[in-house]
Amino acid sequence: VQLQASGGGLVQTGESLRLSCATSGSISSITTVAWYRQAPGKLRELVAGISTGDSTTYADSVKGRFTISRDNAKNTVYLHMNNLKPDDTAVYYCNAYVHETRLHYWGQGTLVTVSS
């Protein structure tokens, strides 16, 4: 499984961004795709996840502002981020979990910077 994250950038408070996570390889084995983020000096945290059954989960801090979705035809998972805040500034990582092997796969990070 390979993951390619993109879409980060510099925005102002209240603006929006869409992150993309393109998957390739043994994508049929993927159980869950999730976005994590890591701010400077902080631990990596789960932001949102989507399963093969399209059930979703969100961190409390992003509920109502972020939406995770998937386009199966493009093998891509998106993170739509609205009403961004300076506290959302972090490197965002795409993660894929394969239940059969209990393995996690990570894409490279994409930096999101929200200025006040």
C-alpha cells in the first residue's frame, strides 16, 4: 500500500482547504483510511477516519468543521477542512490500516499553516 498526501498550504483563519490522500498498491486490503496531524512539540493525533463501510470518526476539535470522504473511482480519500483556526496548524499525515495484517501505512506529511 502506498499513500500520497497533498493539498496543504498557508491560509488565513476562517478559510478552507482540501487535503487529498491518493492510495495505490493493495488498496482492496485497506480497512480504514485516516488523517492524523502533528503540531510542533505535540504528539500525533487522529483527526478523522473513514472505513470501508463508510463509517466515519472525528476528533472532537474538528467536528462540524472537517469532513472526510472518499472517491472510490479515484482511490482517493479527502479531508475537507472548513473554518480553519490557528490551532489546526500542523503536518497532516494520511494513514491506511489493513485489518488482516494489523499493519499501518503512512504517507508523507503535508503542512497546513493557518495564520491569525
